Amino acid sequence: MLARLLSASLLSLLLLNGCSLLPSIEDETKEWPASRLYQASKTALGTADYETALKYLEALEARFPFGRYAQQAQLDIIYAYYKFDEPDSAVSAADRFIKLYPRHPKVAYAYYMRGLASFNKGMTTLDYLLDLDPTQRDPRAANESFQYFRQLIQSYPDSEYASDAAQRLVYLHNNLARYEVNVADYYLRRGAYIAAANRGKYVIEKYQRTPAARDALVIMIRSYRALGLNDLAQDTLRVLELNATTPPAIEELKTSPSS
């Protein structure tokens, strides 16, 4: 009986303290020099084991904050968080690097990764599998990414990341415009004509050079007609005629009744 009680007590202790009996990164690497920690992190990154890479990199940064590998470790942490699908942590790590090392030769990389981490923020695996329209999502992440990429181009226009950032800016700008048109169309379909017209006007003022601008003009015309503001509708139609590249759509608006 006593033996059973002792066995049960020992089992309980093992269950309660099991974690402490298993080797952790801290225990395994406590005698490692910075070079070995860094090499282990690179190996983990090379095999896409980002969680393990982060453990090595964070141990390296904590133990050797002023060593030769410290700054590169912080850059690798940004990348590892990005690949590990932790965009908020990647952005925070990039922000920290930019503040600590504003004149570092690779600081443009931190700016770029900050924008990239925000670029697909909020996108789930299901979104990718179903190829869902990004212009139907909350635009906060797109706005954040746009601002980060713009800061990169303004601060480091000659960096190796500037060209890609510029292309992403165009894409994000167009998507943000399309999102606003989607909202305007939502208002139009529900008879909220003033809100629809105002949203369309906002697109024209802020995103006038985007493909979505034409659709914004169409929504404004239909909203003005529904409100009985025919002069405004005609003025907007003239703007559409001057800028549109699809004449049949204009002809339809010329002859269609208020809707």
C-alpha cells in the first residue's frame, strides 16, 4: 500500500513538474557562445523552423546584446516573425530596430519588412485558398502597409527595396480606392444616395488616378439622379465622358433613367 502511495505521489510530481525535467533552449544552450547560437538560428531558418529559430535568436539577443551578432539577430527576428505568420510581432521588431539603429546600413530592410508584414495582415489561410477579394476586407492593414512602404521610399529612394515597395504602393492605392467604391455601391443599392454620392466624391478627390475612379463617377451620377440633382449629374457625366475609356457605358448612362 505504501509503495502504491509513493508511486502515485511520484507520478503526480512528474506530471506537475514535467516541463522542468525536459531540456529547454535555455538549458541546452546555456554554455553556447554567440557564434553557435547564431549558426543554430541560421540552420533553423534554412529549414523553415521559424519557431526554433526565434528561440535561438532571442536567447542570443538576451545574452549578447552588444556582441557582433546582436544587430543581425534582430534583423533575423523580424524575418522569422514574418515567416511564422506573426505580423504584429514582426512590425514591433522592425520598429525597435529602426529606433535603435536609425543609421544602420541595413535599416532600409527593417522599413521594407515592416511594410511587408502589414501587407497581408488579417489574411487567413482560407482567404488565400478561396482567393477572396482583398478590397472587401477592412482597409486598416492596407493603409498601414501603404504608409510603411511610403516611408521607405521617402527615406531610402535608392535602396534595393524601393522598386518593389513602389509597385506595392500602386497595388495598395488601387485596392484602397476599390474598397471605397465598394462601400459607395453598398450605400447606393440600399437607397442611401447622399452617402453614396459623398463616398464617390471622396474617391475622386483622393484616388482620382485609379481604375476605381470611373466607377465612383458612375455611382455619383446615379445617386445625383436619384436625389433629383440633375445638374450635378450632368456635370459628373461630362467628367466621366472626358476620362472614360468605355464609351458604351457612357451611352447607357446618357439614356438610363434615375436609379
